[in-house]
Amino acid sequence: MKRVWIVYRGDVEVEILGVFLDQDEATRYAQTVAETRYEGERIWTGGYPVPYRITDDLPR
């Protein structure tokens, strides 16, 4: 099963800031956003499984 990494803020009212396929890229983005746009506010990163379909490998 593939996994996506979601970067979000807030625990009651959630705002999704980005969705990534690479955990390192998601972590870097979360750190950058926390330092620049939200001035140290806690930004969360979570990995979530995504079902893999056989058609995902077919050229479009």
C-alpha cells in the first residue's frame, strides 16, 4: 500500500497545507511553513496509507 504525507495545522479546525509522496519533503515543507507563514505555530505531519490500484502503473 502506498503512503502519502499530509501537512496540516490545527487540531480542532484542520487546514491542510500540502500533500506529499515523500516524507522528507513533507517534513522540510512543514518546518519552512512553521517558521515563515505561521511564526512558530505547531504544524503537523502525518503519514496515511492510500490503497494501491493496478491501474496506477498504466501510462495515460
